[in-house]
Amino acid sequence: MPGYPIGGVARQSGVKVPTIRYYEQIGLLPAPARSESNRRHYAAADIRRVSFIRHARELGFEIEAIRTLLTLQDDPAQPCATADRIARARLAEVERRIRSLAALKVELKTMIKGCSHGHVAECRVIEVLADHGKCARSHH
Amino acid sequence: MPGYPIGGVARQSGVKVPTIRYYEQIGLLPAPARSESNRRHYAAADIRRVSFIRHARELGFEIEAIRTLLTLQDDPAQPCATADRIARARLAEVERRIRSLAALKVELKTMIKGCSHGHVAECRVIEVLADHGKCARSHH
DNA sequence: CCTACATTCTATAGCGACTAGAGGAGCAAG
DNA sequence: CTTGCTCCTCTAGTCGCTATAGAATGTAGG
């Protein structure tokens, strides 16, 4: 029995079975060999590829970015400027999100501190959300 | 002409016209009065409500959480313990997201620093993605 | 008043990245 | 031989919008 069944790939890569089939459907993963009874049989390289995709997804790369990274991986003689650019764009995005979340955190804390545990009429959770002007920080 | 047209609400709230109609469709926004020619006419309170929704969305609240907050606002006799609980849950979520993004940022920076600007074969961006063991942090 | 353009209306379909379910076939163990 | 797991395909649903089509209405300039 050559290769791994889809469930084995799922276990080893941490990607769910339907997601693996989905990746095949959108062309991120090559269609593997099939058994007599039409079951997918994967090679070790496929497991590495799925793991690559999973890791990249965890890092927040979009499918199209991963597609580009995978074509780069398939041809290691290419210069890595593109990979570098994709990673840098992702870093910028992550830093932007961290800044925005940090501002958000301050505001939520202010809201919670301001909540008098009385009624909604005096509750700043509602107030702050209803009126942007009452924000702790006003720039977002 | 009483009230604001949908475009005016969009400009004042910063929420796009189709999105406002969508909010009405899912029952987040009450169906406003209509003109002779079937156009929506909003009151100032509606603009505040749309701003509330926008602000809450920016803070990362899900639609269902916003729906809860809005029902609280619609009935100010209620205690705000529920709103407080929602805000606290959101704060925990935000803090979790910040931690995860910070780890991610470290990893991306390491990847980019390791890029020799040569070929893909020696590029750490690809390498790190291909082999989880080479991560700066291994916990994710 | 006429024309041109902007805005609005409804209804439907699409996006990303999956996830869930139906309905059926195969396979391995007791 | 039956039980229960895995696998197959296909379709539809999720969330929070966004885009498009085609029609009607509103507004401003000439």
C-alpha cells in the first residue's frame, strides 16, 4: 500500500480532511494518485506541502500569497525577492493590526472601568460605543 | 423633507450604503420611513445607531454581540451587567489576539532577517514555512 | 423644459476560506 | 456477517459584507 490516505495526511499535518480536499479543488495541492476504489493516496512530499500551507495560514498569509510562495518553493533556483516582499507585506499588516488592537484594548478597559454596574442609561459601555467623541483615544 | 437619505447616513456614519441596507435586512437597524417614491428616510437617532454599530464592529464585536448591546440600549431600564460581560469577553479576546500577533511578528521578522536576497533555495522565508521545527517560537 | 448625471431602489450572486450534511461505498476487526 | 470507521462526491451553509444588473427617481446645468 503505497502512500498515505487522506486521513493520515490530516493527522500528520493538522489540517482537516475536507480542507485538504478543498486545497486540491482550488489547485493549491496537486491531485494525488488514486487507489482501485478511487481513494486518494498521498506521498510524503504532499504531507510537507500541506504542512507548509497550514503553517503559512497560521501566520495569516492569504491563499493567493501561499500559492505564490509554493510556486517559488517548486523552483528553488528563482531569486527570493518575491518571497521577501510577501513576508514584508505580511509583517506590515501584522504591525498595523497590533497597533489597532492595542488602541482597542485601552478603550475596552476604559469602558469596563466606567461601567457603574447600574443601569444602561449610565453605562459607558453603551455610551462610548454610541458616541465616538467619548473615546479614550479619538484617532481610530 | 424630513430626515436623511441613505447616502447621507452613509457619509455621516462612515458605513457604506449597501452595508446599511444589509444591517436593516438582518434586523440590526429598524426599517425607516419611506418617501412617496419609496426611498428610505432616516432620523438622527438612526445615524447614531449606525455609528454605534460601526464603532462596535471596529472594536471587533460580532454582529450577534452588537445585537445584544443594541437591545440593551433600546431598553435602558435593564442592568448593564450583560453589556459589561460582553465587553469583558471582548477584552479577553483582544488580549489573546495581541499576544498571538506579537509572537507572529517575531517569527516574520526572523524570517525576513534570514533572507539572504539570493535564491529561494537558501531563503529562510520559504524554509521556515516548510519546516515548523525551524520556527523562532514553536508553540503555535 | 430638457438633458445628463447622481442617487436610490430591488434582487441576486459573489467573495474568502472553509465547514457541515446527505447519501453511498469500501475496509478491517470481532 | 455485522458493526463502525473511513472514504467518496456533491451541494449548501457560514459570516459580513461587496458587487452587479436593471429600473426609477432626484438634482443641477444649459
